[in-house]
Amino acid sequence: MRAVVGAFVLGLAFVPQSVAAQGQQKSPPTRDEILVAARAIIQKARFATFATVGEKGEPESRIVDAFAPDSSFTVWVATKPLTRKVAQIRRDPRVNLLWFDSGSSGYVALSGRATLVPDAAEKERHWKDEWAALYDNRNHGDDYLLIRVTPLHMEIVSFAAGIVGDPKTWLPVMLDFPSSAPARLDTGRKTR
């Protein structure tokens, strides 16, 4: 765990240099540009940090192998029903997913509401063959559970796409869901 945290902190140390090397954001990105850049970061990162609200109100995080966001940016996560994240979601459905691409120092943070989904048809749709050793019975029974994260808010920094946010405050570009909500920079400027 220390190695993961150390790598993340080391990656963030290169963020100011990346901003300087690529210049400031020239114009507010469009919603489509933000979503394309977010999908690219998520694909490169593969694994996400999944945060829930703990019993005492503190955030608790773990690494998950989430599915790529669907067309509405809903994200699916698989788990076992007896994990602490399931109990935490039952108490408080507010969650956050964070993907970090160390190659480009870009990241996506997605806040949303989690719903526990035991449906067999959804389990079949949201399955990765490499998980076979982790779950005894993916289609039926109590061993495999899905978490559907419905997005509410996204923050992104993508140096590769020129989406860098505010250079003085370091606040990222933000996007609210549903899809009709406008994208915005931290300065309050609307995107086109």
C-alpha cells in the first residue's frame, strides 16, 4: 500500500512540470471533449480507487477493477456481498471513484450514488472472465454482487487533452450530471 501511495504522490509531483510544459488551458473544453478525455484516462488507468463513507463518517478507499463508464457515464463495480463497502453503501450511498494515469499525470474523479444490484441478468452483462477465481457463482446465489454508480459530478485534469483547469488554484475542470448540465471550470466560466 505504501508503494501505491508513494507512486501516486510521486506522479503528482510532476503535475506542475506537465502544466508548464503543455501550457495553460486555451479555452474551456466542450462537454464532449471532457468525456472523451475522461474515457481515455480511465482506459489507461484500468484500476480505480473506490471511496465510501465509513461507519464514523470517514472516507474509506480501496482499489477496484471497475467497468468502463457506459453512455450515461454510469460505472459498474463487482464485489462480494459481505465486504465492508457493501455495508457502507447500505448506510450511505455516496461514493467516489478516482482513476489516475501515471503516464500523463491525468486523473478523473467521479462522485455518485451507489446502488447494490443482485440481478442475474446484470451479473451476466457485467462479468470479466479473469474474475472466475474470485467468485464461486457469478450468476446465482450470494457470492457475486454488483454496484451501480450513477454519476453526479466529475472532475478531470488531462494534460494530453489540454484540460488543465485553473493554473492559480489548481481546481480542475468540472462536469455535473445529468447530461444536460453544462461543463464548467472552477472559475465558474461555462464551457461551450
